[in-house]
Amino acid sequence: MAKRPALLLSLAALAAAVGVWAAQRYFPATPAQPMPALPATQAITLFPTPREVPAFTLQQADGKPLAATQLQGHWTLVFLGFTHCPDVCPTTLAQLAGAQKQWATLPATTRPRLLFVSADPERDTPQLVAQYAHAFHPDTLAATAPLPQLQAFARSLSLVFMKVPGASGAADDYSIDHSAALVLLDPQVRMAGVAQPPLDVKGIAADLATLTKTVK
């Protein structure tokens, strides 16, 4: 009986080798398209090849949907958080408001965007998320979504979040642990880079201004 698994493994290996040979022989790989030269960045790590992001639909205030098409043409920073966040979220949004003020001189049609997405759909309605985000800067895009869509969106950007029960055990006593990194989407709404904490906000502002002016 011991010979049978070994035989099956050998056949599987042979089939795999034949498959690779056939793919190379009859379906030659398409040459990779050269990526445009990217400017040097100070605070954002750019990926050599942007990563496609699956289609998504988030919810904004007044029932307005937010899909990838509405981000096209802009470099967009995505920040995941929640309105009851005690420190990281308000600090980050306040710091990024300074960057947004610097971008105000850029044309509105290409100006970098900040998208704040709440990972707490139980407490954060789209209206509440918008009020919270706009208190830091009125140009911030703000959205959330039902949990399944939210999880899929976060996962597609390599972001994570998790509900953490509070000490009292009450249903509304909880916090949200979430990624503190910023994800950069390019004008084609692909995942193009990331900024890790501690954030260099002046560097991020300069990086986005440079990218906006040089890479469309």
C-alpha cells in the first residue's frame, strides 16, 4: 500500500511538468508592459507594480454610494478607523488635514483625496461618519458599509479590523482594533503604495503633490 501514494505523487509531478511545458510551448507569456518611471518618495512606499482592487461599493451620507469610478483620476489615501476611536483616528485625521490644506492649491480635478472608512457599521451610520470626518476637513470622503462588504474591501487593501469587547460586557461596550497604515490608490484605483506609522505627514503631503503633478 505504501507504493500507491508514491506512485500518485509521481504521476502528479509528471502531469504538472507536462502542463508547464504545454503552457510555455503553446501559450507563450505576454511580455510585461514597462511601468512608467515613478518619482522618489519621502514617506510613502510605492509598489513596483500596482495591485488591482476588486470592485467595491461603500455607503456615504444621504445614501450616496461610493464606488471605484468616483475615485478615478485622483491619487487617494485610504484610512480605516471609527468615530469612537480614542486616539489614533482623531490624531491621524487632524494631521492629514494639514496635508489637505497644502493640496488646496492643486486643480480640483486631480487633487489628492483622503477617504476615511469606518470599520464600525453597528454604531457609525454614513451620516455620522461624514460629520466626524468633515469636522477635520470638509474635503474628506467618508463612508462605511455592511460588515461583509467592509471586510472584503479591507481585505483587498491588506487592512484588518476586529471588534474587541469592553470590560463591562455590555453590547455597546466595545472598541475596534484596526490597521493604522494608510493605503495609497492610484488614479486607476489600484493599490499603489502604503504609508506606515509613525506617519510623516509633511512627507506624505509632498509625495502626493509630486505624484499628482507627474503621474496621471
